[in-house]
Amino acid sequence: MMKALVTFVINDLVIKVVSLIIKVGKERAVYLSKKYGFEVVGAYQNNIYVNNQYRDGLMNLY
């Protein structure tokens, strides 16, 4: 399903870049994003708010 969604967005819409932010420490999510063609290009500090706390996130681009 994820592969079909990314393929549709890139091929059928006029979108050139798809970004994805993953909370630091979620290695399975990083693995899956890489499996579907995303690349980790950077990190953000305190950009995800979860359970009343800010967390760091990784920026992934396709």
C-alpha cells in the first residue's frame, strides 16, 4: 500500500518531493521508509510533540 501511494503521488500528481518525519529512535519506521525509497537527509530538534513533551525527528525525502 505504501509503495502504491508513493508511486501515485510522484507519478500522477505534480509533486516533486515527498517528505516524512519520523521520531528519533523508531528504527523500524526508518527501515520501512528506506525500503520505499526515502532517504534520511537531516534531523530536527524538538519538532514532534508527544505526551506533553517535544521529541527530535528525522527528515526523510523521496
